[in-house]
Amino acid sequence: MVGRPELVFLDEPTAGLDPQARRATWDLVRDLRTDGVSVILTTHYMDEAEQLADDVAIIDAGRVIAQGSPEELCRGGAENTLRFSGRPGLDVASLLKALPDDSSAAEVAPGSYRVAGKVDPQLLATVTSWCAQHGVMPDRISVERHTLEDVFLELTGKELRA
């Protein structure tokens, strides 16, 4: 960056780059921002926007259809799902009794469980406490959330357009 600019426009800066060069470019963008440079970035890579942007505008057919921070845009949807795995056949009815009234719980596949509702630290603590009380050592626990790509597809349509 010659001349220490205050504002930089980057149009698809990582298109066609290998993963190593892409990450190096991300580091460069982060360094610019840290140095106080305003960066306007256009990209079709939603993970890139999610990693680098303070504010995102989703454009469809030339119109801004959503705008906000990646965190604001990604709220909702799958964010309200907690999944864990353990031995098959756990007493889901007992788990459901321990959960808040607006929650649901199901064994979606043998040994794979889904809890839906308002997923917050208290719900996570309730599920892990229930597991401990029932001798269940979960192989995995994950709190799911929408990605920016999920949001983009929901807003613009999932079908391929000509």
C-alpha cells in the first residue's frame, strides 16, 4: 500500500487464490484495519466477509436487501439448536423435563441428539448437568448458528438463477 492511504477499495481480492495466499491476504486486510485504514471489500465469499467485515451489505439484483454486522445478520435460525452425541437410546423424556418449557429434545439418529429452544449458557449448563446426572459423557456438544452464507441464501433464494 503505497502512500499510506486512509481508504482502500478491494474488489474480490482473494478470487482465484490458493488457501495459503488467501489467508495471507486476510492478514493484510486485518493489518490495514488495525493501522486505521478504512477498507471497502467486495466479495462473493461469505466466510471472508464474516471474518473481515465490521459491517456487511447483502446486495441482490442491485439492491441492498440486508445490512448489519455479521453477528447481527447471523442471529436466529440454527442459533437455537444444541446438538450432542452419546450412547443411543438415552431417556429423552427425562431430558425434556429438565429443559425450559419452550424447548424440545429428540434423538434424531441413534446416539445423536438435538435440543431446540432458546440456547443460552443456562440451557447448555442444564444439558451438561443432565448428562452428568445420567452418566452420559457426550462425545461432542455443539451450539449451531447461522453462517453469513446461510443468511445470504435465505435472503436471495437457494435456487440457481440464470
